[in-house]
Amino acid sequence: MPNAITLHDKTFELLVTHDSLLTAVDDIARKINTDFAEQEVHFVCVLEGAFIFAADLVRRITLPSNISFIKLSSYKGMQSTQQVNTVIGLDGSLAGKNVIIVEDIVDTGNTIEMLINTLQSHKPACIKTAALFFKKQVYTKQYPVDYYGFDSINGFIVGYGLDYDKLGRNLKDVYRARD
Ligand code: IMP
Ligand code: MG
């Protein structure tokens, strides 16, 4: 894999290799399999960024599982816009289900806060959040991020589902924007 790549006008440097990503996914899956032993779980994958993480995660889950997709958007380029829009909503009810939100990255937390508030109206049995990346230093919300792979990320990252203005989602490894 290259040590640096260019997307649009920006240079990005290799930060996390594919093998390290998969080790983190293994750990998250193991915890979910243990915490929900013998129960059914319902994953809600937040498009578009979480699609690769969700695909790798659910294939490591040994519990009876269901998955649905929701599309939200809050980012423009490298800036969070504060406002979270629902682009594709959920079909069907999550009443009584063990819901696990699958996010690529939790940054300010605006997205998961809005999503958890919305999902609560379905009266699920529980709502947990699994995010591969967690920008803990900038997170300002009260809800816990129950499962995460990496929590000391700073800067803007791309790859493994994450994009910079639509580019970079297909990269196997994760890269960080050079300042
Ligand atoms: P939040 O609402 O600020 O927590 O941001 C959540 C969403 O913003 C994530 O699901 C991503 O889609 C996007 N995002 C946040 N940080 C990054 C980043 O470093 N790279 C790419 N997308 C990001
Ligand atoms: Mg996202």
C-alpha cells in the first residue's frame, strides 16, 4: 500500500493498515457476541460511510441477526455542518429489538444523538452504538459509544468506507489528511 495518496486537493498519509482494522473489527464482534449471547440483534448501518465496517462486522456475528440501513448526512467536505439530515429512513419497526447502531466514525456525536433520539420512539429493548472510530476528544454528547475500535484519532481520515468529498471510500487502509 502507498504511504501517501492524493484525493482532490489534499494529501493523506497512511494511518491504519487493513490488518489492524480487521483486528479491531474482530474485537468488537467478539464483545457483541458475548454481550448478547443467545439473543437476537438488529444492526442499523448508517450509510454511506459504515457500509464496509458493517459488512465485515456482521460476518463475524454468530447471533441471529438482522440488518437495516439508514442514510444520514452531516458533513460537507471536511467540516461537520451541525445539522443532520435523514436521506433514507428506516422501514419497519424496531419495537422490542436489541438495536446496535453501526457507524464508521463518531465525531461531534450530532449524528448518533439524532439517531438514538429517533430510534427511541420505536421502543426498542436497547440501543447500543458500535463505531470503528471514535474522536473521543471532540465528543460532547451524553450517550456512550459502547463499542469502538480506535479512540485516539484526530484529524480527518479517509478509507475503509470513509470519504473526502465522495472519494476514498474504496481504499482498503485508512489515511489521515496532512495538515
Ligand atoms: P458527527 O455527527 O459529527 O459525529 O459525524 C459523524 C459523521 O461525519 C460520520 O458518520 C462520518 O460520515 C462523518 N465524519 C466525521 N469525521 C470524519 C472523518 O474524519 N472522515 C470522514 N468522515 C467523517
Ligand atoms: Mg457516517
